[in-house]
Amino acid sequence: MQPYLAAREELIASADPGTEAAEELCALMDEAVSALAEAASARAPKRVAIVALGGWGAGRLLPASDLDLLVLCDEPPVKVKPFVEAVLYPLWDAGLAIGHQVRTRKQQLTAVRADTDTLTATLNGRVVCGDAGWADAVLAECAADAAKRSREVLRALSARPRPGSPYLLEPDLKDGAGGQRDLDELAWTASVLTGRPRAGFEALVDEGIIDSAERARLDSAAEKIAAARWDLGRARPRAATLLALDAVEDVRINAALVQSALADAHHTLLTVRRRLAGGRAPDLRPLASPRLFELLERGE
């Protein structure tokens, strides 16, 4: 683990913040987990795979991110315990925050039907190592099942909390309105509509839900939000999602550009929700942050 930790520290310290750095950090994590799994292969069952979930699965790993992984197997999870421990203990010893589940195919299908959070994490799922063909088929089956229940699933997604506003002076870049979870919901929606894991924004264009200009705004918003969260995570690991005023000064984040990105994500999500519900969705661009603040100061 020492070479991985050294490479991770170097990347976090030197990389230009953004999606490319997040993808590089994912690749490092993939290599470390694959090496641990290979070293523990003598303890592995005949059919097993390790799947990255959530942000790691989506290729978006940030300095302060937790890691969420799924061990898929075709034997009772208790029999896989020696293999799982051999993979996880070095990660825990390295001080990484790791969440994990060990499930059979049947257990995973049951879990995604019972819990929306488990489903959304799985829709981002990506096989890191092991029996990739089999695990990819399980992930595809989970997404196809969500597509069959699309009304129910989309209703659950639209009911999730979205606190605050993209126009707050100190917005939450992860869970707040316009933050990463709004971008995630759009990606999850694409997977639910198409029945494919990790379908992405392009699938929304293919399905006629958004146009190419809206897709470009989402890509730009995702880049700016990832860059801000990377910079925050590097400077303030314990408060890596809050764009506090003093943090802006510390890490030199362009708050106006970030809040414009939050507004784009926020309004695009609301537009997509209305379109899917059959309602009218006017294509209005949000006010840029400096203009909004100017109007607020003038009391307009």
C-alpha cells in the first residue's frame, strides 16, 4: 500500500483540480484494490468480482471522498470473508474510509429493489477486478430492473432532499441544490430511462430529454464543481463540500463561476423533471451570480 499512498499524496498535492484529476485518483484506487485482490486470490471463491460504487464507480474520486465497494460472489457471503478481509484490512490500515457490501447476485437484486440509495450507488457501478463479464451482467440486470420500475424510481429520486439554494453565499457543493447530487440524479435518470448502468448525460440527449446545449452546460458545471470540491478537499478535508467564504480565500476558488455552475445544474434538473412529468419547461438560463448579487444588494 505504501507506493499507492505515496502516489495518491503526490497526485492530490500536484494535480490541477477537476474531473481529470478525479479520474486519475480513481485509476490509482483501482490499481491498489486490484493488487490486493490478486494477492488474496488463493482465498477467493470461484466466481467473485469487486465493483466500485457511487462516485468511485462513476470515475469521480476526490481527496476527501469515501470509498464504497461491492463484493459480488456466487457463494454465501460468510464463505467469502477471508478474501474480503485480505482486501479490506490494508485499506483500513492505510486510514482510508471504506464502505463495503458482500452480496450474491440474488441478494444484490433484492437490495436495489428495496433501497433507493443502494440502487443509485449501483447505477454508478463499475467492475474493478474479478469476473468482469458476470459482474457486468449483474449490474445490467439491476439497471434493467430499475427501468421496469421507472415511474416508481423516478418519483423516489425527485423526492430526495435538496437543501438550500445554488445562490447561497456558502452553498453545499455536494448535497445542496445545484450540487453534485443534482448532477448525479440526472445521470441516474439516464440509467433508469435506458436500463443501462452509467449511461451518462449523453443518454439524455439520445432520449430527447435534453439538447446538446444543455448537455454542454452540464459538462461545464460538472467540471467546475469537481474542481472546487477537489480544491476544498485538498485544503479542508473535514469540510470539503461547503463553499465557505473563508475557504474561497484560502483555496482561491472563483465563487462566481462555481455558483453559476450550481445554478445551471439546478435549473437543468428542474427542467428535466418537468419534461418527464409532461409539464411545460421554459428554457430560461439562470442569472449569473454577480448579476444576481447586484440585484439583491439593490433590493430588486
